[in-house]
Amino acid sequence: MKKTLLIIGTMLFISGCNDGGGVSGYIPGGPDSGYKPRPQNPTAEYENAIVEQNKTITGLYSRNAEQVADYIDYRLNEWDEFNPGIGTDISRTDIAAAAVYLTDTELTAEQIAEHFAGKETLFHMAAYVINNALGDRCFGDGADSADCFVSWRDTVPTYFENIANEIRENTTILTADGAVMNTLTGEKLTFILDADGKISGIKMTDADGAHTTDFERWANSFADAENNTATLQHFSYSSLGKEIGLTYSDFGHYSIQTEVFDIDNQTSTDTSDDGLFAGGYESKKINESDIVVPTGGLDFTGSAVARVTSDRGDSPATKIFNGNANLSMDPTNGTVEMTAMFNDWYDVTATKKIGEKDADFTFFNYGGNVYSTDFQFNAETDKRAELTGTMDVNYYGPNPETNAPTEATGFATVDEGAGGVKMDMAFGVKR
């Protein structure tokens, strides 16, 4: 009987251990002993309402100081419960910077100890952000905190890589109003942010920079006293970059609906204008000529949108086509090649020299795509057309000083002139 009780007691104790080596549901010394279990990492996935709302408009990474602080609060989790009154004078910005510093896997214990000399509480909080369990594992009781942190880091490489990426993603202050979207007609588009960092509209600056229209809440209205009219405009921003995961750039299609109301005659006139955009963060841009292309080349995949206009008949006809896109850089011959494949139009290949904009285009329809002859090039022979035009590509990456892009956006244009077909294309790709 005693042997049976011993086995049951042992099984109950073992069943209380969790995967992290701690104990769940077991309180040494009883419930009144004052014992607290090791702090645990937050279990719910992090979400910020404003960040999530911005993502419905664009995939551009956007975080302000308040959103970074919100993430740090999320990762600090039970800090105040386990460390009451400690670190209250340390800013969330400093903790974020310290946590990002610790995500470098090349750091040695000696480097970490030197970096945080005299700032042990900051080190403690930054390590806690990375893993809450390190709070009592590597700090206090004479522990060598830096050595303990490095030892733990090197035993959990997969976890560390994942949490390091998450921390870097949520602690870089970079806001969407710093990104510039270009249009083929020279205007520049920039986002309007409200006081909380939420995208609330867009600014449109004309080609010479002399005039800017604010589409606050995506609308603009004004009165013309001389003609006694009132005008209401609505701006629509359709991001394709968010669909393929671009974070430092964007591209897509925009439109402006305009209603002019004649007050005297009580009538209104509706018109619309549209175009393509492509661009990104200037601070994350990499010059094409500076990119170090490896021997095997650089390959990107993504999508494209083409705005095709036919100058035939009484009035031009315009249609939007969507498709997939690939971009490759070849170091052997110093070229950039972009291929776009449209299900209901041509497939397109454009080739240019690195650092230049003039490009050679080949349009082909070997797959038998069906579309109106209005959008068929005059130059087509045997389902193939060869034309010249321009292609302008901008490259972006999280660390532009390395000249290693992770994504790119750009424009490609071809125009047959009067009586022919014109193609404007915006595309976005990522590695």
C-alpha cells in the first residue's frame, strides 16, 4: 500500500511541471507561503487597433512612439507584479532600443555587460521583454546576467530568431506619412495621419510642388464664388502592395470622383480621374547602381497592374488589367528584366541596363488570351509586338546601408502614339 501511494504522489508532482521547467498549480510551502511562479510570456497575440486599421489601407510598416510603447507594455506583461516599483523612471523608448540591441546574435557576454554597465535595470527590463522568464533566471542572487542571457540565447535559436523579428517589427519608429507615392503624371501622394497615428486621408501635390490638395477623411470640398458652384471630391486609394506583403513600399491604382454642383441651376456634373502610383519610404530606398548583385543574380516576385488606353475610334478607351510579375537582376550583362503575365491581355517582358530607364519591350500572346482588338498593339505580328519604352524601378530594404533590397516597386510605359495603344504599368515585387 505504501509503495502505491508513493507512485501516485510522484506522478502528481511530475504532472504539475510545464514545458518550461517551471511548476504549474503547485505552490511550495502551501498557498500562504508567499511563493510566486516564474513570470510567463504573454499568451495572446499582440494587436494594436490603429496598426491593424492602417493595414486595411496599405501594407506599409507604420509605428509611432505611442504604438512602440504599447508593444513594450504588452511584452513587459507582469513586470510590475514581479518587480514592483522597479524601472518606473525608464522610458518605453529606451527599453525598446535596449531590446533591439539584444536581438543581435553576434553580441558576446562581454559586449553586453559593457553596454549595460551602470544600467542594470534597463538590461533587466530589455531581457524581460525578450523572455519574461529571464527576469528571475538571469538577474539577482549574484547571477552573471550577461553570461546567463547569452547562454540562454544560444540554446534556443529558433525561438530567439522569432521573437527578435517580432521585436524589431514593432519597435522601429517609422510612420506612413513619411512615404512618398509617385504618379506617372508627376503628382506625389502622401498619407495624412491623425493625432493617434491612424491614416485619415491623403495629400496630393502637383508636379511642380506649387499646390497640394488635402483629402482629409478621403474627401475634399471647396466653393467657387465667381461661378456659384460647390465641388466635392472623393479619393480612392487601392493598394496592391499590401496583397503581396510589401512593407517599405507600395503600388497600385487610385481614382478621384468629382461632383460639381451648380447652385443657380440646381444641377450637378460628375467626372472621374484615375492613375497608377508606386513609391515608398525615401529613408529605406536603395540606389539601383549601388546594389551588390550576387553571382547568381537577384530574383523578386509579385504582381502588376496595367492601365491600357486605345487611341482608336471617336474617343479613347481605357481598361485596367491585373497580373503577376517577376523581376530579376543579372550581374553578368548588367541588366534588369521584368516580366508581367496578364490573364486577359498580353504577357510582357521589359529589359533595361542597370542604372538606366530606356527599355526594350516584348508583348506576346502565345497562350491565346482573349481581349478586345481595341487593346491590340498596331505593331503586333503573329501574336507578338516589339516596342521601346521606359522602366523605372525603385528598391527598398530595412537596412539600406547594406545595399541589399528586399522589395521593389516601379513603372513601365510604352506608347504607340496617335491611333495606337498606350500602356502604363505599376508593379511591385519582393524577395
